Amino acid sequence: MIALAGFMSAVMALVLLFMRRHYPPSIRGVGGWAAAPLLWLLSTVLFGARGAIPDWLGLVLANQLLVLGSVTYY
């Protein structure tokens, strides 16, 4: 399940990056929207590595990246 969430975040980031290339420069913010799923992807990787990495990485940093990605969308 965690791998699927990470894969979907990566696909969403790629779609938004391609959209950014084709949108007019007057429309700002698409780059931030593309960064949010990348933050979610990194968060998902850290959540998936729990037990193999220290807790401050697998819990604290992963949750912070998840919230930061959500705030970036806003």
C-alpha cells in the first residue's frame, strides 16, 4: 500500500511538471503544485523505511514532509 502511494505521488508530480512546461508563464504556482507530490513521495519513502531508519526520520521528518506538501498545495 505504501509503495502504491509513493508511485501515485511520483506520477502526479510528473504530470504537474509537464503541465508547468506548457502553461503560460503568467500562470504562477504550478511549480509549487509539482513540488507537493515530491514531498509526499519522500514522506512515503520515509514511512516505508520505518524500523530500518531512526524514529526521528521515519516518524517526525516523514510527518513534517507530509504536512509541508499539503501546505504547499494550499
